[in-house]
Amino acid sequence: MPTVTVLPHPELCPQGARFEASTGSHLCDALAAHGVAIDHACAKACVCTTCHVIVRQGFASLRAASDDEEDQLGKAWGLEAHSRLSCQVRIASADLTIEIPRYTLNHVREAT
């Protein structure tokens, strides 16, 4: 099983995190299952950018982003070349290291 490493985020994961995830699972679901409460305001429908992550390691192992995901990413705060929407990323066999941007376009965060 691949290992997902989450770099520290001041609110969502202050100490960072490291866990194994099932190949083929959605990154957003794996994060939530391991206590990283990443926003996903559109219920993972690929119509917002609140689950935006930057893949620092393992990007090449991921399936390419769809046109819909690319369109949404254009609206993301802090967009980088290796940005993805975690609701659209299916974990492949390679380890991943991700960074969650400090800010999102979500103006109100609901308690989970």
C-alpha cells in the first residue's frame, strides 16, 4: 500500500501526517479517514476548489486531471504546476507527499 505524507498545515494538520492508503481510493477520502479534515464544499463533485492540494512527491504516478478538474483548478488559491483537487485524485501505487494550501476560496468552513 502506498504511503501518503501530509506536510504540516497550521489548522488541519499541525504536526503533519503519514498513513497508508488503498490504491484506487480517492485522496480526499483517505485524508478524511485519517483525521485530516480537508474541505470539500461541493461534496466531491469537482465544482469547487476547497479540496485543493499540491502534490510535492508522486505527481507523475497520478492519472492526468480531467478538463473539468483543470477548469476548477484555474480558480484555486495558490495554484502551482502540481496542484490537484484531492476529490479527483485516485491514489496510485507510488507514495505521495502533499501540501494543503493555507487558504481556500471557501468563505465559511463548517465544523465536521
